[in-house]
Amino acid sequence: MRTAEEALYRAESFNHDLALVDLGLPGMSGIDLIRELRSQDKNFPILILTARGNWQDKVEGLSCGADDYVVKPFQFEELEARLNALLRRSSGFTKSTIEAGSLVLYLNRKQATVDEQSLQLTAYEYRILEYLMLHHQQVVAKERLMEQLYPGDDERDPNVIEVLVGRLRRKLDSVLDGKPIETVRGQGYMFNERCK
């Protein structure tokens, strides 16, 4: 994206895992963009990538809501490591479980239980459930789930997601009181219960 205004539009229209922001954007500044995103309760991690390296700029950037600050020129490997660390922290991977009522996911074991009884899920069903619970109460596009299950495979039929979500729903609905996975017509799916 070339402007802060375009970034704001996309942040309102789509789900994002992370944002890279340059402070020298045309129009609205990168600092103002970050403040606006945070005022709209956009909680994804933000990394500032800029040529401005003095300590005052760093303090201002981190104080306005950025999670990390990298000065150009930079080593790509360092940037990649910082982005991965931000994603791990924001996705809850530092926790070992995700809970929604009686449903518990054990992230290290890739296992789900309901009332401490094992829930038999395929690897793909588990990955969908984990991703939806990590992004609970947010609409997740079918395309995003495709990327999670089949990275780099553009040939895959998107209807496979509908089949997998349908099977996962039936398994959850048979053991839970509510229906935690909601279809948001034309947009995707949402795990509508709060997770912790």
C-alpha cells in the first residue's frame, strides 16, 4: 500500500495478522496511521520500518502503539526474525492452551478436548479450529484458511474448506451446547465465543 489512507481502508475491510509501517508515508504520517489504527481497536502487531533512527523517533513510534521498530538499512534475516516473534506473541503461541468454555486446545500436542474428553479431529480440522480460535470473534476469510492449510497451493479447490468446516462443525455441535463456528455470508467464518 502506498498511502496511509489505503492502509486504513484495508484495515477496516480485511483481517490482518501484522502491519509493517514506514513513517515517511505521503499524506497522513506513519505515526498518525498507527494512532488511528489503535483508536479503532486494531490489535494486530505493528512494526515500524524506517530510515529515522534517532532515539526520539523510536520513543514516539513505540509510544503511539507500534510493537517494534527497525531502522533502515537492515538485515532481512533480522526483520524476518522480529516479524515471526511478533506473530508468535500475537497469535497466542506463547500459551500452551486456548480455552472456550469446556473446549480446550492443547497447542503443543495439537489436541482438542471437551470436558476433558478427547475430541477426535483430523489434522486439517484441528488446524482450522486452532486458527479460528486464535482469531476468535473475528471474521476469517475462506482464502485465509486456504493459505493456512495449503500454503503456496493456488490450484486447490476452495470448496474443500466448506467441507472441512462442515465436518468440524458437526463434531463440535455433537458435544457442545452452542454452535461456536458461525458462517458470515460472503465473508468467511467466525469462532463466536470468547477464548482465553
